[in-house]
Amino acid sequence: MKIKKAILSPGRTGFYFDDQKAIKAGAETDGFNYLGEAQTPGFTAVRQPGESISIQLLLEDGQIALGDCAAVQYSGAGGRDPLFLAEDFIPILESVLNQEIVGRELSNFRSTMAEFEALEYEGKALHTAIRYGFSQALLDAFAKSKNCLPCEIIAAEYELDLEPKAIPIFTQSGDNRYDNVDKMIIKHVDVLPHALINNVPKKLGEKGEILKDYLKWLVERIESHKVEENYQPILHIDVYGTIGQIFGPDNSAGMAAYLKELADLAKPFKLRIEGPMDAGSKEAQISCLAALTERLDQENIPVELVADEWCNTLQDIKDFADAGAGHMIQIKTPDLGGIQNSVEAVLYCREKGLGAYQGGTCNETDRSAQICVQIAMASRPDQILAKPGMGVDEGFMICYNEMQRTIAYLEAKAEL
């Protein structure tokens, strides 16, 4: 089966590009917008529409394989690739696909992606969003050529067993951290609420008091509004380095004491804290996060730390895992480029005994979310992110339904 033609179109994502540097510096909100000047290169406003590029690969038998190029909400931050604007990158993608992909015979997904990952345009590596979107379309092309699901291609090439079992889904609230929690409780979401604690004065508190009050409310809300007595979600809160801002990124003693307070408030629920500090570089982040992880373990403080900032590529994930920097690592799918890297990252975390959180960003599309569910069904991370968007319902629906369809298919196929 050959790829006959590549068709590209600009698209919108499920959320926005946000200038994290400007937000951390105190950019004021105005309704759903932000006021003030952008501070990250490429941004023209603190918040601007998320953009994507859809790739349709027309196969020689007439079938069409789909994938979407998308980048994270906080593009250009924490060592990530710059802002991904469709107008800038469609010409690049068109040139690369016509030169390297159109006319190619579909033979092996992993080897084809290894070649594509190594390609350059004008002396630079292809943007992670380009590699991400193309890998989705290519995987779909292989699945269509074999009359199977994408997860079956991944399972076959990585020699993995496919299990018709659900993977815990993690939903994020965005700034609507109260009303959206009710949606999560009603739908019995496995992991919640993210809460978007990305600012010290307004969301964490100069002494961490705002987050403590929120955590008290969260526990009480779950206990008073859950329908089934055995509903026991995991609490996962992303603090975007703000704890390190008030205590110092290398002050493991101070942060550990505060995290112990949070763990006590979270009872009877398990607590995960993502991105406790941002130390400003990969090396410093690994050092600070590993020290805090070790201290929590030594003091038996029941908080799982989740690595995120400065942990962007497959090699980054391996380096964080090898150093014991965190109990769980977020595999932020668009940042890793090709989706095969996300598969390998999950497998590496499992090999090292760490939790694997196949994440991503609210700033993706329905298509990228569906393909991410497919690769998760083969690689089996500990949790996956409901995406795109911050409204809970839409992202959860897309991921939950794709997962349930896949489970039903695998069960039916096993009976044939």
C-alpha cells in the first residue's frame, strides 16, 4: 500500500496558546482574556487562539488516514519548541511530505518514523508538532492498510499484549476549579482535578494557604456529593512550580513540610502534586526534584510527585527516570514529537518502576486525543489525560468513548 497524496488544512485546537512567562509574572485576567504584554518570543498576546494542522494521507486504495499537528498550551516555555502557527508551518510540512513521504510504500511504522524524526528543514529539526501530527496520520495509514485498529499496529511492532481493560482517565478543570469538579464527581472521573495552580498570589497563596483551603473544599465536596460510597478518585494537582517559588526550588525540607500538610488535608484520598518547582534548567530541575522525591520517601510523606517542567523529550524522560526525579512522569505527547516516542516513554517508566502519565495538553484536537487513546491501549500507562479543552465534558467524552469502543472491539474480536 502506497501513500498517494498528502492533504493539509489549518485547524483550531480545543483551547489556547498561553504565554506562561507573562502569566507567572502576574498578567491580569479580564474575563476569559489576559491583559498585558506578551513575554515569550512568537506570542503577540498573552492568550491567543490555539492552532493545528490537519494531515490527510490519501492511500492508493482510496482510504484516508488522519492526524493533527498540535502543540502544547504553554509553547516556548520550559525548553519546549516555539509557538506553532499554521500559516508558518504548512509550507514546511507540505515541502517535507511531498519530498519524503508521498509515493512511499507502507512497510514498518517504527522504522518510517525513525527516518522522519531525523529529517531537517533548512538545517533545523522539524517542529515537535509536525512530527506529532504526521506520526498519527502514518499510524492510521498502517492500521487502514491492515484493516485493524492503530493500537494493534503498536502492539504488534512493540510485541505488547492488548488487554480489553480501561485505563484511568484524568480530567483537568482549568480556572473553573470549583464548578468543573462537580462535573468530575458526577461522572465518577478516576483522577481529578488538576486545578491550574499557576500563580502564587491568587492561586497558591504566599504561604500556600489558598491551595490548602481549596484542597479542604475538594475533599469535602467529593465526600458530600459522591453517589457511590466506594468512589475513591486520585487527587492530582498541577502547581506549575509555584511551591518552589515560595519555599525556594532547592529547599526540599520546606517543601516537604508543606506537602505533608497537603497530604493530611487530602485524606482519605491519594494525592499527586505535579511540577512542585521550576528550577530554571533541566539539570537543576532533576537535582531539585530528585532531592524532594528522596526526602518524601525517607519521611514517608504520602505524596506522589509528578515530573513535568523541563521533562519534554524521550531522552529527558529517561534522564528524569534514571535520576529518580519524581514518582511519576508526565509524558506530554506533543512535546515528544512522534507518538512512538510516547509509547517508548511509557515502557521505559514501567521498566524503571515509575508511574507513567500519558498526558498532553488541553490545546490538542479530537483526532490527536483519539490516537493517544489508541497508543495507550497498547502501552498501558497508569493514567491518561482527557483532552482537548478545559471544559471536562468534551475531552472526557472523546477519550472515554474511544477507549470503550476499543475495549468492545477487542472483546468481540477475541470471540471470533
